[in-house]
Amino acid sequence: MPGQTPCIEIFLQPGEYFVGNADYRIRTLLGSCVSITLWHPCLRIGAMSHFLLASRPAHVIAEPDGRYGEEAMWLMLRELRAAGITPRECQGKVFGGGDMFPGARAAPIHVGKRNGETARELLRAHGIPILSESLFGVGHRQIIFDVSSGNVWSRQVKPG
């Protein structure tokens, strides 16, 4: 349409996050990884993560890293605060945590389940309401976050 701003597509790789305005649409593919989306409905600014693990081992000290849920959340909130947004004003959504190898039970904790539970805890700890979620199950998910509307589309694909 004439006068309409074209949408800028961003694809998140594992360990990445992005914060942007209504000009952006953010996509990713998730297996056991989890994405948290944060959206400010009045300012139409959003953030999305793609983290691999809930937290970093306690003995490792390094710069914040988007591969870890706790740190990805910190990084997104830092950028949102810099834009004048209070975390409690955002709407949260959570996706992923799928079981990619349902027949192989070598570890006592399912990484995807731990990631999803951590995402929920992080949102609650920051007072951010969870408007929707699509967590766990078998297979991977395709995620699209339209920052202009706050809508997130999730499609789960079972292995095989």
C-alpha cells in the first residue's frame, strides 16, 4: 500500500535476542530452546530472545550472554529500559522447550522443560504478565513475532 512502511525481517539464531519497534518482524526456529517475547502495546516496541539453556554454570564469570535465559532476559530488559519502558508495562509470551529426542532419556532433566519453566519464572519475577505460551511437547516450532501488532504465531512440527 502507498505510504506503508515495509516490514524489516529479523531471524534470530540460537543465543541471539533483538529489541525493535513496529517496523520489525522477528522469526526463529526452536527445538529445546525457548523464546520469550516482550511487547509494549502503547509504544509498539518489542523484544524477543532465543536462549539455549536456563542459566550459566555458577563458576563461570563472563559478560552477559543471550545463550542463557536469565542473561537474555537481563539484556532485553536493559534495552527496553533504555527506551523508557518499565518491564511491568510489557506483555510476555513464551514458546519452545520441545523434546527433540523423545526416545532418548540419558539426562534426568529435560533441557526444554527446564528452559520453559525458567522463562515463566523470569517473567513472573519481573511482574510481566504471560498472555500466552506454547511450550513443551515433541518437535520444533517456527515462531514469528510481529512487533507492530504484538501477535506471535507458533507452528509446532513433530519429528518424522
